[in-house]
Amino acid sequence: MSTSSNSEEFYEKLKGQLYETASWPTEYLYKFIIKTDVKKITELEAIFNNMGAVINKNESKNRKYTSISINLLMKNPDNVIEKYKEVAEKVEGVISL
């Protein structure tokens, strides 16, 4: 099975879970881990720019990685998944939690 097929299955499962666990619109918390690189962190933040997102960043103890939490109001699970896909497409090496 291809990676994109696995990704689509993951997103479909996530979509179902999001519909079951929340009433929409709702606040959603994205969590990412990325190597500490100002350019990549800026790319990630730009995806959520002008959306009213609250962004918190924490560097690891050795400063090699940065965890980024992004909290914002989302209309529905489809919008949540669109942002995950956009991040995966535009920011190399990001880990979505």
C-alpha cells in the first residue's frame, strides 16, 4: 500500500473521530514537532497566519527540536484535516501529533 493511501486512511479515521468527539465549530489544538530551524518554524506559522491562532513554542532541552502548539477555532473536521495536509505538504520534516 502506498504512503498516500495510508495517509488518506489515517485522515478518514481522524475525521470520523473528530465528528464523534466534538460539536462543531470548536477550538482545535494542533501539535507539531520540528527541528529547530527559524525558516521551517516561520513556514509552519505562516500556514495559520491571520486565522486568530494562539501559537506556543517550546524548544527541547538540547534545543535540537521545537514543539509547536497551535490553538484555533475550526469550522469542521474537514478544515482541520486540510490544515494537517497543508502543513505536511509545505513544511519538510514536520511531525504531526
